Amino acid sequence: MKKNLYPHSLFALIFIFSFDHAIAQKSSSSIKGKVIDFDNKPILFANVALYAAADSSIAKVGFTLDDGSFILPELEIGKYWLKISFVGFKSYVSDPFDLARDADLSWLEIKMEPSDNELDEVVVESQVPLLEIKKDRIVFNVDQSINSLGISALELLRKSPNVFIDNSGNIRIMGRNNAFVAVNGKVLLLTGGDLDAYLRTIQSDQIEAIELITDPGAQYDAIGTAGILNIRLKKNAELGANGSFNAGYSIGNKPRYNTSLSGNYRNKLLNLYGSYGFTRFQDPYIEKVTIQQSDQFVNLVGTGNIDRRIHSLKGGVDLKLSPNSFIGFLALGNFSDALWNVSDRADFGSLPDRVIGGKLWAESNTIMDRTDLSFNLNYRYENEKGTVLNMDADYAYFESLKNNTQPNEIRDPSGETIISSVNFFTDSPVIIDIKSFKLDFERPLGDGILGAGFKFSGVGSDNVFDFYQEVEGELILDPTRSNKFFFQENINAAYLSYTINFSEKFNLATGLRAEQTRSIGDLQNEQGTQSEVVNRDYLDFFPSLNLEYAASKIHNLSISANRRINRPAYQRLNPFQFLLNQLFYAQGNPFLLPEYATAFSLGHSYKNTLSSSFTYSHVKNLLTELYLPGEGDVSIYTYVNLDDQYQYTFNLTAPLTLTEWWESNSSLTAFYIKNKAEISGVSFDENATAFTFSLQNTFTLPKSVYLELTGFYNSPTLWGVNQRLGTIWTIDVGARKSILKGLGSISMSVSDIFKTNVWPSTSDSPIIYVNEFRQDDTRRLLASFTYNFGNRKLKSSRRRVTGLEEEKRRRN
């Protein structure tokens, strides 16, 4: 691999730096001004932010100096609006204005009005809205939400606007299926239970924002047919030494608690940071399942609890090599152990008279140990001409050790007499190894910005499934049900992109990404008599286009199109038969094909706040779950490819500041879905019309008290091939109070007040009928405490540059 990477990297570096001198520089326009209070005294360290009028994305940030003055240099031509904010004062927001080439725009003195809210102490900090609408994403700023404190990333994603996650870890954003989760822009190659377990290792106090990237450009991996749900972790950018301590405790059917400590040291050349967190998470649940197939029925009631202990570590260093270049190293580690205990009680018998023929009493006790490690080496160069070079080398290691003991008893209809008894034991370790290297660069070209890059990634997965049955007190390996599954996948990708402003009204962003995929799956049984090998080798092209038109000062229109892919997760390719009990098991499918989605969208924004869009999408080979009948009374939960899915989606998002003390964020998504497939000799032609609605209200009260009321409603809809979900809704309420002169805060919240966040569903086909109901421990009382210590002031030019760099990364 190294012999291939180094020549490519050296060539790219030579090309970029030689190309750097061949293209004209940016415009040298600037904006100057001065900020004063009501007594005409200068305000020091006020936040100055310049926003692009087209999509309200941040173009430049800065701070006022000792005399209250500020300057925003090196600006491009375009239409902007200016916002100035400082704690204790009402924010100043300008009207949209045009900035010409090489112009020096001077602002008159800006007089800030005092806020009506009484503060314990004025602390200089950047203020961001709870919800930001940008041209290619919606940003949910976690720190601004009271009801997001003291919970895991999985719970946080479920609370995020326009996001819906089922109990199998499948994600729908803005009504569209099969979104993928990324952390700091790197897609997680985990699904189902593995994704669920990993997201529980990340606490909300570690997260800065959740980004719903519905229209990813060519610079992103083409994975995620509905887009990418990016978790952006916090990174302290303040000078000096500082840190934060967080602790939370919640009460439901079972207690949960978490605590974390983070620290940061930064000077003009070096930044050191690290954190440690511990979480104890208990998740009791109850589920009821009715299955009918052929002339048999099963009615099951199961109770379970997952008890997890999670240790999370993060450490990193950033070093400034020159005024234009930085190098950084980041290491993340999550270590968890869990006990998963399930007790199933089931009646089974024959149809149509529904006579009970017997009872199943099954227990399942699983011991799980997981290790997640990831390492990143990053180099970034950016000069005053607009040339940006970013290189990332990544390595990740995932290990899951799982032992399951499962006694099963078949009893007579009364439940008193044991007819038969078996005891199963499985040992199923999984090791996943991931390596990647990527290079991205961009620079001005003509009146636009040219981007290009490449990426190499490789994944290796070793899976062992040893199945034992207890015979006369001894565990005997069953070679007919024991297997080994090896999976390898290599993806080579390259892209070109170009963004240009044709005029003050038109902006075009376009790109083309190519990805070559090679994979091999090798299934071997313990008898050594059978081996199934599945090879894949394919090259795909993924175009993307976004055209924006500023129709007026308050109306902006856009049209976009893209093509994306979802490759089967290797856990879903694994054909092991994982028994949930003697009558029910889950199984992967090594013959799954990748799914492809083509989407077209029309968008409109009003005054950079009210945003709406209409999207048409067509998915070929949709990857989804399906219940199938097995032998006798056994039912199978497996994965299949759907032939086609057609969807029409309308979305409306409105982040509004109704008064100085009331901020509201609401979102409505309405969609129509149509599924077509031919599976196991059965034709599926399903359709549904549905909608989701979410609302978040934040109220700012005197004495630094904040209240929050949030909730969502999901109407009955279609999921997977033919699974019909019932109504799901919830309401949360919370309050937060600043203490310790603004350095600390305490909060209280109640989630799912009416205990309505349940999972009802029905799957009905000519070959099998399944009705499910699941209730998790969702109604909880949570208390949390946060304390920030050390230097909290923003007071140097280095901080201003860092803030700008971070905002640029948010646009990528």
C-alpha cells in the first residue's frame, strides 16, 4: 500500500503548490466598524460574524479590540449580512448588503442595547442558534438544548429534528430511508446492534453539533442514499488551560448515570486536549410479538435488560508548523462490557382454531465486551491566496466478544409439565480492521473554487460463530451450525468539484465522484466440506449539482440532484443464524447487492429562516429487513434487496426568534412511499402517505434560567418492505440554571412525559404475519451538573483565526 500512496501524494503536493502561483488572488475587500454600549464606551471582545445572504453560512468571524473596533479583511464579493453579539446586550443584525470587489466598507458606530435579562456575570462566549439552516445541511447545536443534556448520542439522534431511528438502528432523515452516521465527517461502518452499542458510548456533553447533510457534495463518500448524519465532537479553542466537568443521573425503571472530565491547553503554537468519561446504562424493555405462518401461530412476551458499563477516552495534540500549516494527532477509545438478560414466554399452536399446543420458556444471557479504537493523523495547509490542502491518515480497530447461554424448555399447554429441554451456547467474536488515507485540496480558479481529492480505504472483518449444545452436562460443538466468515473490501475513490458565483444572484456547485469497490466474502463451515465465496468488483460514478438563485433580498431558490450508494454492511452479509430463542432467529445474507439512489430537489428559503424543499428519489436494490418463515414453527429475521422504492418528500423547517425570550424551532416532513419487489415467490406492492412533526421551544427567563419544551409526532407509515408502523409521539420538558457566576449550570428534565414513545408495527404478507409492540424505559427524570474551570476568555488573534478555520471546515 505504501508504495502506491507515496507517489500519488507527492504528485498531488507538487501539483498543488506549483498551481498556487498560476491563479489570481482573491478580492481584498474588507469591512470595518466600531461597537459601543449605551454610554458610548467601547465593548471589548464582542462577537462579529459575517453571513452569506444566500444560505446564512458564516463567511468570516472576528472580535472587537480594546477600543471597540473590528476589521474583517480578505473578503470575496457577494451579498452578506452582519451580526454582532455580546452577553448582556441585544444582538445587532444588519440588513443584507452588497460587497463589491476591492471595496473597503466602513460601518458607523454600532450602539448595543442592554438585554432585559439579568445575568449573574458577563462571560464572553460565542452565541449560536439552536438550529441553523445552511444550503446543504441542517445543524442542531447540542449545547443550546436543555433536553439534550446527560444522554447518549443514540438518544440525542432520536431527539434531533427530522431524524427517526428504529429499534434495529435503521435511520430515516427528512422522511428518506438509509442514512449513515459519521463522526467528525468519517462514516461509521457499523449498523444495527453494533451501531446502537457504539452510539451509546458517546455522551451528549462530548458533542458540539448534529449535522443533517441531505445533499452531500462530491468531496464526501458516496455512501448514504438518504444523506449523512454527522456527529461533530467538541474541540476546545480557548487560549490557556481550561477544562470542564459534567455529571448526570437519571431515574426511570432502572437508574443511569454518567460523568466526564475534559481538559485543554492552548498557546499560539500548541494545543493539547483530552477527556475521560464513564457511563452506567441500564435499558429495561418489554416486547410482545405475534407471528402467524402456514397453519401455525406464536404469541410471545419478552422482558429484557441491557446493563452497560462504558469507559470513553480521547486525547490529541495540534501543532502549528508555520503561519499557514498545522499538524494534529487524535486518538479515541471506547471500552464497554455489558450483560444482556432476556426472558421469553410464548404460546404456540395451530390455526385457524388457535388451540394452544404448547408453551416455550426461554432465557437468554449474553456477556459482551467491546473495544473501539481509532487514530487520526491530520495535516492542513491554507494560505492567503485561498489554497487549502488537507490530508488524513486513519486507522480503526473494533473487537466484539460475545458469549450467549440460552436454555429453552417446551412445556405442555398448562405450563406445568416440561416436555423437552435444550441448552444452547454460542461464542461469536468479531474483529474489524479499517485503514484509510485521503487527500483534499481546493483553490480559486477564475471566479470560482476548484476542489479535488482522492481516498483509499480497506476493511477486513473476521467473524467466528461456534454453536454448542449441552449434552449430559457437557457442551458439544455442532459443526453443522458453526461457521467462519471472512470479509474484505477495498474502495478507491477520486473526485473533482467546482463552485462559482456567476453573478450576485446565481451560485453553482457541481462535482463528480468515482468509486471502485472490490470485496470478497468467504463463508466456511466447521466440517470443512463447504465454502461459499462471493466476489464483487464494480466501478460507479456519482454526480452532484446544486444551483442557487437569489430571486430577491428575502427569497432564495435552489435546485439540486445527486446519485449515491449504500453497500451492504458486513455484519448483514454474515450468514450466521443467531438464535433469539428456539422459535425465532436472525440471519444475514451474503448475496446482498449495493443499493443506488437518485434524488432531485427543489428548495426555497424566506428571509434565511423559513426553509422548504420538495424531493423526488428513486432507490434501486433497496437494502431492508424482512420476516420469512423457516421450518416448522421457526421464523427468520433477515435482510433482502427490494427491487424499487419511489418517494416524494416535502419538508418545511422554521427556526424562529419570536421574542427576545422565546425561540422556536419546528419542522414538518410529509412523504409518499411506494415499494415494489418480488421476494421468495411473493410480489410486494406497498405504498403509504405519512408525515412527521417536531417542535422545540426555548424560553429565556430572568436570573439566567432557561426552560425548554420539545416533542415530536410520527404518523403511521411504511417501513422496510411491508412493515406498517403505528403512531409514535413524545413530549419532553427541561429547565437549566446558571450558577457559580456563570461557570456552572444545573439542569432538570423529564423525557417522554406521557410514556407514548413506543414501537408498534405490523408486517402482513401471504407467507407470514408479524405484529410487534415494544416499550423501552423512555420516561425518565434526569438531573445534570456542569462546571467549567480555567481560562474562559477569548482574547487573542490566534483564537480568531482558529474560529475561522473551524467555520470553514463546517462548510466543507
